[in-house]
Amino acid sequence: MNNSKIEVKEIRCRIKTVRIEKGYSQDYMADMLGISQNTYHKLEKGHTRIHLEKFIDIANVLEVEVSDLLNGPDHVYVFSSYYKKKHVRRL
């Protein structure tokens, strides 16, 4: 399996994990998203693709940041090394 498929699988797993932690059923998620339970099940299982708009809606229903679903809650961006570099423009 290539890396992008693994990453997408991990994202779907995070969605399911957060849903279960919140005590939400697939039926509840489907109702909140305005889709059928079967459609939501297919999204979560990977049988259909999640469009960006629907992905954002899922994050909103779950009350989590989109970045938490993409990268996991423990992922921290570190930009300090970028800002410490001296940017010199040569003429």
C-alpha cells in the first residue's frame, strides 16, 4: 500500500475514533451531515471518497480542528527553525 493510501486510512480511522469517543453513532453523524447512514458508513469505511466540503462538515460535527483529523491531535507544527534562518537577498 502506498503512503497516500495509508494516510487516508489513518484519517478515516481518526474520524471513527473521535466519533466513538464522543458517543456519536453513524446514524447521528449522517443526520447531522444531511446524508444517509449508508452513505456515512461508506465514507468512514473508505468505499467512497470524502469531498473537502464534507470533510470540513465532519470536523465541525465532531467539534475538532480539521488539522487534528488530518495529522492527529499529538502532531505539533514547529516553525521556529524557519523563522530563525536569516533570509538574505543577494543583488
